[in-house]
Amino acid sequence: MSNIEVKVALNDNTFSKLINKTQDKTLTLGQDYQVNKNTLTLFGNYLETLPPSVYSLGIYLHDAGVEEPFVKIIKTTLTLNTRENKKE
């Protein structure tokens, strides 16, 4: 599966962590995703581990030394259908 890039508005804040809220799992920077300036990249190898479903991700940022939820991606969903990627 290909990587997915998402533009995020950091507004001079610094990135803290990314959580798969659906599975209550903190993703690992460098293994599951990367952040470069205003682009969040979800790696294909992480996406392949997800069963077909709809997932909600939480992006957390540091603002003036305080960690707080910045964007909780609820209306934007990632839907995976593994059957479309299978070769028969």
C-alpha cells in the first residue's frame, strides 16, 4: 500500500504525537508515520496492518510548552478496503 500524505496547519506549534483514537493506540514516529514541516505522512506498511474500517486520528501539538489536542480528525476518515488491493 502507498503512503498517504496529509497537509496539517501547525501554526508555529510543534508536533507531539499521533494517536489512532479508534484503536486507542499511539503511533510510532519514524515507523508508522513521519512529519516534515506541514506534511504528515502515514506509511503504507502501517496502513496495511489496519483491518478495513473507518479510523479517527488525533494529532497533538505542543503550544508554549503545553500539550493539548489540536486537531481530532473525525469528519475526515480513512477507509481501507483490502479486497481492492488483492491480486487474484
